[in-house]
Amino acid sequence: MMMEKLKVYADRMSQPSRAVLIFCRLNGIGFVEIKVDISKGHHLSSEFTEVNPLQKVPAIVHGSFNLSESHAILVYLNSAFPGIADHWYPSDIFRRAKINSVMDWHHSNLRNGAVSYVINTVLGPATGRTLNPKTAAEAEKVLFSSLSNLEDIWLYGDGRFLLGGSQPSIADLSMVCELMQLEVLDEKDRSRILSPYKKVLQWIDDTRASTNPHFEEVHNILYRAKKKFEQQCSRIAETQTKPSDKIGGHSKM
């Protein structure tokens, strides 16, 4: 009996969602993308809560099987669909254990720093949330520490990818999608953060190149969001610099 077509519940503004979507496209996995717009509260709906009670994206439904958490989803997809190249999640138990290790590290380090920094510098203010400079500063420290670990520990040897690999794994895809969210930052700020890490920058470029055209297509939403945020910031700046018509200001009347 054939299993129903895979359903992927995703918001492309979500880094883990993008990783799952790109993996499916790269590996020819037939699926239906069901958009869950977090900014509109779709993840809180009763319909989505039935899919994932944790109300987080991404999530998948494959026949009668539901699964959440992007790393678990990527591992499942690698096993559930035939013809997936071994480099994504190697059959060699030692290399697989290393990939699991770097993905576990990702959650409390790179993800923690990148998400918190972007929310408290760009995404928060753009969506009307109060800016928290203290939290942003703490997140920046975690982000810099994580980038140093990527540069000095995980990107070792002559390989172009994590753990000295010659081809990308699910860990590469997951973490590059994480760092791509820095695209929404002001260009000077993004450069300040990433430019000291030459190996990381090369790794991002290599992973992008090895997963195109799907990588760019799925990440288009970030480039559009950046333009939108820049326009919002310009409008706010113009409003703040306009002379006031209130008492004490210069009235045109």
C-alpha cells in the first residue's frame, strides 16, 4: 500500500523550515508544502496544533506519521525515502555520530546566538516588538563564540564542509540555513559579524553552490524581507527627523 504524499508544514522565514524544504527539493522527494505563517499566528491554530502540539515549524505528516523538530525530520527523510546519497547522513556509524554531535551542538550555540541577535536587532523592531539591547549584546557573544567554534573545530582539514567532508551533510544544510538569517541585518553589521571568519564564509558559499538552484529559491523570502525592513527603517528615521508641528516646533500655520 502506497503511503500518502509527504506534507511539509513550513514558514520560509524559519531557518529549520528552509533546511527541510531544500533537502526535499535536492533529493527529489515529492511533497506538498503547507505554508504556516507565524507572523499571522497560523502555528497557533487548532488545525496545526493537531499536526504538532508544540506549535513549531517545521513539521511533517507522512501517511499516519507526524514528526516535528528539523534535525529529526532530516534524519527521518534520509531513511524513509530511497536513493538519498550517503553523504547527507552516512551509513558509517562513526561519521553519523559526529554529525549527530554537531547538530546537538547547534541548538544551544549557533541557533541560540543567531536567532536571539536577529530578533533583538532587526526582526523585533520591524514587527513592533521592543528592542532589548542587553539581550542583543548577550546573543552577539554567543554568536561570535559559535562562529569561532565553527571556524576552529567543526571546519577542520582540507574538506569544504563540516567534519572535513568533501560533500555536504544534513548538518551543513541545517547550520548554513541558520546563518543565512543574518542576511536581514544591515550590510555593515552582517559584514562586521562574519568577515573575520574566512573559512565560515567559504563554507557558506560552498554549501550554497552545492545546493543551488533550490537554495536561492527557498531563501528569496529573506532578500525580500531585508528590503522591507530597510524601507521600514527609512520611514521611521524620516518621521523622527521631521520638525514637529507641536508647541515648541515650527508650525506651517
